[in-house]
Amino acid sequence: PRLLSQFFFADERVTRVVAEINGLDAELDPQQYLVLLNQLHLSQAHLLAVLERIMEECIPTQRHSRDYLVKFPEELLVDNLGNHMLFAAECLLAGTFLEMEESDGAQLRPQARNLLCSLELVRRVLREQSLSQPNSYPEPVRAVLIQFDRLFAEFELSYVSSLVAVKSPDEIYRQQEIIVLFCETVERALHLGYLTQEMIDGYEPLLMFTIPRLAIISGLLIYPEGPLSLERSPEEMSRVFSPFYNLLKKIRELLRVLSAEELCLLERSLCTAE
């Protein structure tokens, strides 16, 4: 159950697979080479997972901030992102620039080198610690973990930023505005009896359509200074709504002529219509 013991065996696994790859002629046995590459990918992912748990146990308050992750596109936020970063660093160090310009890759190579050197140091230190005192994390161990955690985060941010357009602070704020609008919409719908708490607790599928519909009405009429404010230009709105700027203006004009009773009837119908 000790994490350092788990790390020792995970590290042994990586070392063994690497040795098998180095001793294999990929041209003579390409199928076995692919099998070993897959084993290496899985074993490295397991090693990083154990290392992550060790850092959470050893340096929980000294971890490098990962707030930058909110800037990443949602499709990149997957469980194996860390393993992909390690693979990218290895490719960059080998002179292979995946999915990026050669000039960008050349700029990232020093960071990749520092990251991989730090990982090798962490592996060596943790192996020694697991064989001597597997129940403790002395200061030298903590220091190399803190350094690795920082280098990993810095490389992750730099690498992803070179591949995709990360979200700006303004765009992140607009997303947060939408979250607040949806929360206020749900609270209002519960108060007016359009929705029930049981529907929310039971993840009623109809809510996927109902809440956005109600949010559009709330954003145009109830909270007109929020993310659906049409006093802004389309460029100042969230990309979720900006393509529908002219349509939203038409909807707002139609909503403004409704009486309170008609608006209530409309909202209730939006909670049942598919």
C-alpha cells in the first residue's frame, strides 16, 4: 500500500519496457515494436499517476498552480494529458516537432530537456528513498518533487499555447458570466415552479433543453446587463451567443410585447416542449 513501493515497481516496469525496445530491431519486427510502444505508453501513464499521488501526499501545499487549465479548450482536458505532455517532450528532445512549426519546437526544446532531466532525477531519488526509508519524504525528496511539478506545469502551458489558441482572461470571464446566468435561471425556475428539485437531482434529460431556453429569456429580460446584454457589440459577447446576435435582438423585441401572463405561459411551454 505504500506509494513509494508502488512507484518502485511502476518505475521497474518502465525501465524494463524501455530496455526491450532498445534491444529490438524495429525494422525486423515492426509488430512487436508497436506492442512495446503501447506497453511503454501504459506503463508511463501508470508511473505518472503514482507520482501524482506522491506529490499530493508529500507537497500538497507547494504544488504549482494549475489555474491555467481553464484557458485550455475543453477537448484537451482529458485524463491522459500528462502522459501526452511527456511524450511531446520526448519527441521535441529527439528533434521531432509534432503538430507545430519547427521554430516553435526549437524554442520549446530547452523546456522539454529540463523537464525530462527533472523526471529522471525524481525517478532516481524516489527509487533510492523507496529502498531505504519508504515511509518518509525528507527535504531533498520534497525539493526535487517541487522542481519537477513546476517544470511540468510550465512546459504544459507553453506546449499547449503553441498548438492552440488558449482562452483570454476576457473569454474566461464571459464563460463565468454564462455559468452565473444559468445558475440564476435555475433558481428562478425553481421559485416559479417551472422546475422541481427532483428533476435536477434526477438529471432529467429534458433539462438539457429547458434550462438554455429559459436562460435566453432570463438573459434578455430579467438580467439584461449579463452575458446576453445586447448593448454590447457581437465581438464583446461570448462566442456561444455572438453568432446569434441579430436573432437575439428579434427575440428580445418579441418578448417585450408580452404581458406577464403571456411570458409565464411561454416559459411553462418551454419547459415541456421538445
